[in-house]
Amino acid sequence: MIPRPFWVNRLHEAWQSVPIAWLAGVRRSGKSTLARSLGSDQTLFIECDQPEVEDAVKNPSLFFKACRKPIVVFDEVHQLKDPSRVLKIGADAFPHLKILATGSSTLAASKKFRDTLTGRKRVVHLPPVLWAELPAFGGASLQQRLFHGGLPQALLALGKPTAFYREWMDSFFARDIHRLFEFRDLNRFNALLEYLLRQSGGLLDVTKTASAVGISRPTVDSHLQALQITQAITLLRPFHSGGQKEIIRMPRLYGFDTGFVSHARGWNPLRPDDCGFLWEHLVLEHLQSFHPDLPLHYWRDKTGREVDFVVVRNRDEVDAIECQWDPSEFDFGGLKAFRTLYPKGNNYLVSPLTLPSYLKQAGNLEIKVCDPSGIAT
């Protein structure tokens, strides 16, 4: 079992303030394995898709009263008939227990969750394997992480497991999308998901997407909502001050995993330009994981100048984060245009460096060149 101390610490940090840690993440991201890594001597592990479990938790009070271990894990908790009732009773009546619930979505995704457990839970989002975790995963190379993706089974495969991606999509629809949202058309849903993965890193035009895939805009809207809830896509809103020359409405779309993005685009093998494009996705995952409470946006003006990520620190200070595979080839035009409008804040150029961070000057701008760990909290 591969140790993932960063995520174990995140779970314990959640339990310091609430009784329930909700571990969310896409299918096969490693949620169950992470839960089991807490230790069998400390953990009662409940697989909620087993038929006898429903009978075992029929009376939640009796179930929790019989628990002799400090941590109770409900794996795939949405499989229960009334999961919110079970979790609520555990949190309220047995505060000495630490409860971990895993699932592919938020509690609000399913009609089963009549109570979203406000004030009783903290959500920890487990993404695909982070750049900083690669040494623990058999020393997998960065190129392998970009090409195979970060779902552990695919990452550790000897070659790119093409069949894995198709099987995952079919399973994702059957076990998550259909059960949670009652969508019925697998082919239409997968056609949309594949299209979105090919568009990853670009701006999302919903009307154009509906036309390209051949489905109605209301259907695209409902499917996009489901994909965001299940964390299969991320939509970043533009940062702006309402100026006429800035993009103010259209979100930027990111697929959840570089392996699926490269598979959807037919990139085999990866070229250097492909690596730079996919590197941006890994930086986004780092920001979402290490700085989950900071508002995250992108910036672009109508001439095409842009900044990859904008982090809002306070009303008058915003950090600009640019991603570049080779920092010597970076064009500072977008960053300079951004800073004429928003002069205050830190500037970062994030690359997969093998040397310590350093400072770079571009006109009157000072930029910190660093790997993702160099971005200040």
C-alpha cells in the first residue's frame, strides 16, 4: 500500500473540527485505498455496496454503539438507502467516533441525502496523484504521469492502458452518473464527456458544445452540472473588473485527469508541446489541493492575452500564476497586460524545475520561477 501522508493529514485535520470527513473524488482515484491505509487496528471499514450492510445499519444507534474502533469508514456511502440519516446519527450521538464517508460526488448530488450535514462534515477532495507524490509511486516519471494520468492503476501500468479509459467511462456512467442523476443515455453522455476532454484547457461555449455534440443546450447544462458535482471537470470563472476588453463570462474548462485528456486527443506518444499543455493541469490540481480555500480564476482579454491562474488574496491584491514547461521560452506579454490593470500581487512562473526557485525580471515585473511547491499559501 503506497503511503499518502498529505491526504491522511488532511483527514485528521478535518476531524479536529467536525466528526465527519467526506472523502470525494472520481472513481478509482484511490479513496478506498487511502481509507484502508488508516490501519485495520484503528478502523472499521464498511463496504456499503455489500447487501448485508443495509441490514447492519438499519438501526444506526445500535450499529455505532457496537463499534469498538475509533474510526468508522463508510466506503461508497451513497449506496445506502438513507446515508444522511446514518451519518447524522453517528455524528450527533457518538461524538467520540471519527467518521469517514467516501463517494464520487458531494452530498447534495443525490436525492438520497435529505440532509447535507451542514456543520458536521468537511469535504476533502482527492485528485489524481499529484506531482509532489510521484516519488512515492515507484518513482513514476513526470512524463508518465502526464501520459498515463494520475489514477493509480493507470499511472503504474507498464504501457498506456487504452482499454482502461473506456472501461472507466462506462463504469463512471453506470455507477455514478446513472445512479445519482438518473441519466439514461450512455452514448450521449460519453460523447459529451469525450468532447469536453478534447476541449480541456480552453474556453467553454455551451451553445457551440451543444451543436458539436448534437444534443440540446438544456441537456448539456444538466450534464455539465453532474460532471462538476462528480469532479470530472473543473470550470474556472474569469477574473475581471468589468472592463470592456476583458473576458467576463465564459469559463475555462479542465478535464479531471491528463491521461484521459491525452487519450481523448489521440496523443500517442506525447510531444514536448503536449507536455507543456498537460503540465498546466497538474499545476491546477496542486493549487486545488494545497490551497483549497483560495478563490481561483483565470484572466484573458479580448485580444487573447491571458494569465493561466489568478488567486485572489484580498480586495486589492491578486497573485498571477503562469505555467511553462521550459521557463526560458515564456512570453511575458499576457502577464504584463494583466499587471497594467491589477498591479498588486505576486507573480509566479511554475515549471517542473530540478533546481531551487529563482527570481526573474521582465520589465518592471519581478517573477518567481519555481515548481508548484514554491507557490506561497
